[in-house]
Amino acid sequence: MNSVNFGGIVALGLIVVVFGLSAFTVDVTELAIKLQIGQVVMTDYEPGLHWKAPVIDNVIKVPNRILTIDDRPERVFTEENEALLVDFFVKYRIVDPVRFYTSTGGVLEAGSQRLGEIIKNAIVTEFGKRTVKEAISVGRQELMEDLLATAAPTAKDLGAELVDFRVKQVEFT
């Protein structure tokens, strides 16, 4: 093989690598943020093929679908100082990818953990305002609405929107 053919193959290989590093796709189920040396440059990407400068630009993707937090049951105390185990789940969606990225570093697990702590604080607060009877039977729907209303503003600070909050089970310890 002569040096002209070898040089052409190397050049073609470099062009393919640069092209591959410059292209990125955004799926329908994703939100994308383009960062340029750590600073947010662009966020409103439509699904499809997009371009970036290799090495200088970085793309962070977060899910654009409804996500679930289904943590272990939380031990809470009612107004009467009765201990209860509350099993719950929460549905949420990331609505502001820039705020989510700046508050969690773009790590979905970190965001879920922080939202989980916000939700646990809301559970402790709302169950602490109610008697056992109110928590278990009478005001269950009202309780879930109050839990959602208590946790939603803090979740919005993370760039997330709480879609639904359900108490699956309440047991005595």
C-alpha cells in the first residue's frame, strides 16, 4: 500500500470521527441541554438530529416522560402521637431541564433522591396535622391533595412538576 492511499484512509477516518462527535439525536421522550464549556447555551431542541462542536459542546439529556418515585414506607406520627407506616408513590415530570441540571448536576438519581426527601417532609407535615381517623378513612383524598400542594412548590425549585401523589397503604406499627 503506498503512502497516498494510507493518508487518504487516515483522513477519511478522521472526517468520520469528527462527524460522529458533532452529531447528536434527541428522542421524543427526552429533553436536551447543550452546554458550552459548562455554560448552558441552548435548551429548546425538537426531536431529531442536531449538531454541536466536538469537545467544546456537551449535551445532557433528561427524560421527558412521567417518572415514578416508589420509596420504602415512611414512619410518621399523627396529631395524637400515634406511629403509622405510610406507603406511597409519586409521579413527576421534569419541566425545566436547565433548573433540573443546575440543582442536581443532571443526574436523574440525585433528582429523585431530592424529590423523595421533599415528599417525605410533606408526609410528616401533613400526617402530623391529622388524627388517625382523618388520615386513614375520612379525609384520604383531601390528604393526598394537601400532600401534593405542600410538596409541589419545592419540587418546582428543582425543575420538576409533581403530577400525582398517592398513599397506597397506611398501617399501624
